[in-house]
Amino acid sequence: MPPLSTSSTRILVLDLFGAILGRDGAINDAMRLLSPLYSDRCRLSELHLEYEFMRHKDHVDTPYIDIVHHALEDVCTFLELPLNEVVFREAVQIILQPGLYADAEAAVGTFLDQGYALLGLPIPDAK
């Protein structure tokens, strides 16, 4: 698509999980923590996202933190991994707090330099 004219843009909406926050990387990091010897990281991430989607679909009003927690439990059950509670809690936090994509910080700086005011709306229960 052609670039937007800044003079005509009033609001810019980005998918935080797709454009700024590296959610897939966070899920990969969590999976690596839970199962360091499992080699197919892509499959683990897909599995987690599938379980997360199913949990959300079946329990629409459930807080996101609970959906992530149960989806990770489902992955561990599927892989028959022993559950270390400390490592498990750390994996949940990794998913709830994904880092920025490498180029996102520069892009955000560019928006600020051009006079945009940025507003981030976090997932309320993931704070």
C-alpha cells in the first residue's frame, strides 16, 4: 500500500503483537525455557498458539494471564514435561511481557519526532 500522508493521518493503529512486540519470539523463549532439548521450536510455538486459541474460544471472559497459563500447561502435558513451578511461572511472564522487535524502537522514535503522541493499551491483566 502507498504510504499515508502525515497531514491526513489523525490516528495510527498498530497490532502491538504483530508490529511492535515480538510475541512469537517471547513464545519461543518460553518454550526453550520449558523444553530446552526439544528441537522444533516452530512446532512448539504453533502448539502453544493453538492451545491458547482454543482456551480463549472456550472461555471468552477468562483473563489473558489465565489463558496463557493454561495453554502452557496444555503444551507441557502434550510433551509430557515435568512441571517445575518456578520455571513455569517464568515462562508465563516471558509470554506476558514480550520484547520489542529490533526495528520497533527506531520506528516509535520516528513517530515521536514527527509529532505523534503514542498511546499503548496493554492487555489489562498482563500488566
